[in-house]
Amino acid sequence: MARKTKEDAQKTRDQIMDAAETVFYSKGFTLTTMSDIAESAALSRGAVYGHYKSKLELATAMAERVIEQVAPFHGDENLSPLLNLKHYCLQEIRSYIEPSSIQKVLFFLYVGIDDSPELLQHRYAWEKKRITQINALLKQAITVGELKPDADFELMSLYCQSIIEGVFSIVHFGNLPETQRWHKAEQLCEYGLQRLST
């Protein structure tokens, strides 16, 4: 019986976090109230407070849950490191744009948190994972001779990060037709990464 109660409690926490994703995404951290989240979750405020003592605790749990669920990038061993890097960049761009839990949480962490230090830590952790992945692929590209070993590694890493940010901006905020945006994103990533080896 205790196990069922534990499962019910987790189900309620998930219900609250699902609601929090939607409300934080639409209203941001400052304007969201626990009452908004309770209403969205179809629960009482008491039920929400029974699981989370504050809005910050709930936002932190929501961000941790989604970020932990994101599967790590696994490159195709039949492709070159730079081609895998292109696929990784596109995967990152999609995670910011295509509707999903991770898209809502990333939007919240980048736009809606009002620089809360506790929540900024989750954004920095996400960026650290991204930098680690980019650097691993760049090192592989140097090892197989796709990139020069004496190139400015830090600059190449920053450049790859700027490709992700720039292509995201063009695809998300630009006026590309829906039918063309991912084709253009792929072309832009490929074109940008080709500049690394010239």
C-alpha cells in the first residue's frame, strides 16, 4: 500500500511539473504564481504546496527533471566528426524550436527566469554539456585530420556555439516558410562548419 502511495505522490508531482512547464513558459518566473500552476494542474494550492514549498523549488525541480531526461548525443560512427558535429548542431537547434518539454524549459531558462541565480545554474549546466559535446567532436576532427592541429581550439568551439545560436535565430525569428526552415538550417550549419577546415 505504501508503494502505491509513493507512486501516487510521484504522479501528482509530475502533474504539477507538467503544468509548471506550460505556465512558466507563457508567463515567466516573476509573473507566475503557485495559484496559476495549481489551476493549470487542476489541483488545489494546498496540494501544490504539499509537494513544493516555493515557486523556486518547483521551477528547479521542473528544470532538473527535463534536462536529466534529454538523451546524450550519439554520433554515427560511419560519419566523419564534422558531419556528426553538423547533426549535433541541428539537434540542439531543434531542441530550442520544436514544441516539447525541453523547448519550454530551455525557453524558460533563457528568457523567463529573470536572472535568478539558482535557475541560472541549470542554464549554465546545459551550456557546459553543449560545450563538452562540441569540444569532443572537434578533438575527433583534429585526430582524423579534418581540422588542423594548430588551429585556435577555443575560437573553433566558440564559433560552433555561435553557429547554433545564429541558425536558431534565423530559423525561429526569421520569416522562412515552414517547409524550408529545416532545409535552410541544415545548409547553414554545413556551410558554417565548412569554414572550420579552410
